[in-house]
Amino acid sequence: MHSRFLFDPLYEEIVTNTSEFILYMVRHVFFELVLPLSIFVGVILTLFMDWSWIPISSIDRGRGHSLEQVKKDLLE
């Protein structure tokens, strides 16, 4: 009799049936594709969107670096 299973040496995980395989694929797609892509998109949106339309008080402006200054420092 021939037993069929999937072994992933990176995560040391053995998949022996269809339900485990579906769960395995969903987990790997989420952690290796969706999560890093959402973090990347969030960082890109933070850096490249124009946030100057949000009103802030002069006290808040004097308290620290503005987002425009931080973006300018990062891109130089």
C-alpha cells in the first residue's frame, strides 16, 4: 500500500489529507503573500499620500517633525 502525504521541511509540517492541505495552503498564502503585501501597501500609502489636508493646530506642529519633513528625510 502506498501512503501519500506532503512534508514541508521549512515549517516541519506533515499534511496527510485534503482538509489539512487546504488549511496548509490558506495559512501559507496568508502569511507569505497577503500579510507582507498589506504591510507594504500600508507603508507606501503612508509615504506617498498627501496628508496635508488634515488640519492640525500650531501647538501640534511645534511639538515634533511633520510627516512632510519625515518623508523628505527618508527620500533624501
